[in-house]
Amino acid sequence: MNSEILIVEDEPITQRMIAANLERAGYRVRCAGSIAGAEAAIGTALPDLVLLDWVLPDATGVGLVRRLRADLRTREIPIIMLTSRARESDLLAVIEVGADDYMRKPFSPPELLVRIKAQLRRRAPQTTDELVEIAGLRVDPAMRRISAGRHTIDLGAIEFRMLHFFATHPGRIFSREKLLDKLWGDQVYVQDRTVDAHIRALRQALRPSGLDGLIETVRGSGYCFRGEQLESA
């Protein structure tokens, strides 16, 4: 789903190497060479994953991890630390402060891509291109195609993202505010009733296949893609 990766690395050659490999793999890339630059980039728009060097000119990456994990807005962003340190105590400290994974320098670009894909799949499955088959639906984000049995379901761009997000988070209740954050981004001003309008359009598109009931309204809470258990988000 064209995920965006923020690379926080002050060594220009390493930064360019990582960026080139990620772009070839289909990711969108932003770069920062310092903690201040990283915080400015994250303040502008949330990335889907952060690659964070341990040692940076103005501070350590460990401090940034702590701040991101303490902030409700950023605490769910997957973080992979890049480090030349080899002591086990240092590597364990990276995980203890809240990083999801780490890689020792120098590292293999193919291995880095595997680690990134694994973290996106675990933390943010809606950002991957993996096929989702659930509740009679087949959602193919790579081809931007949705089908139910032999029938193809035509959706607009927002409705497609919305259904893909719901299908990768079945059984969870999402408030309108959370859906606005996940689908439009937290820096875009969209009114709550816009979510309701797109929900209506999504249900209308699903109605001919008899699957419009999969999107449930949970009074006072938001919306949910029907599952066996409901969890608030």
C-alpha cells in the first residue's frame, strides 16, 4: 500500500543507500539527519515506520524512541534501530525502551527489507500489499481489487482504503476520530460526518453482494468490521 518510511541517519552514504533500496522495493521515503529533523518530519506527517540510527549529531536515538512511545499520537509507529554496537546489554536496552527491532551495521539490504515487511505486517497490516480473504471478501491491495465470490466490487479510493483497513482489523471498534487519523492522516482536517458519508457509500457498494452488514455501527463508539469479539480502539 505504498508505505512511507522515515530514515533517520546522519551518514549521507548510508542514508542514500538505504533510501535507494527502499524506493526500489516500492516504499515512499523521507530522510532526516538528526533528532530535530526527525521530530520535525514526524510532526508534519506520521510515517508508517521509522529506521533510526542510535548515534546522531544532536542526541541519541534511544531518547527519541522513549518520546515516541510516550506520545499517544506516535506510540504505535514501528521503530527499527540501526546500530554499530555489538554488546548484548546495548541491544537489549534498545528493545527495553520500546524499539521493535534492531540491526547491526553493516547490514544486508535484503535482510532490512524483510525486517521492515515483518514489522509493518505486525503493527500496521493495512500498509502492506498482502492479500486479505475474510468474511466472503477478497481484498487485493496490490491490484486494488475487491471481490465477493465471482463478483467484483467497485470502490472509490477512500472506500477502498477504509474496507482494507477494516478487513485487516476485524472485530475492533474504531471511533470516527481514529478512522480519520488512520485513513486521512492526523494533519488533515476532515469533519466527523465525512466518515459517516464514506461508510454509507461503502455499505451501498457492498449491498449487491449481501455483505453490507459486515460494517456495523456501534452506538456511541464508532464502527466495526464484524468479528466474533469486539475490541475498542
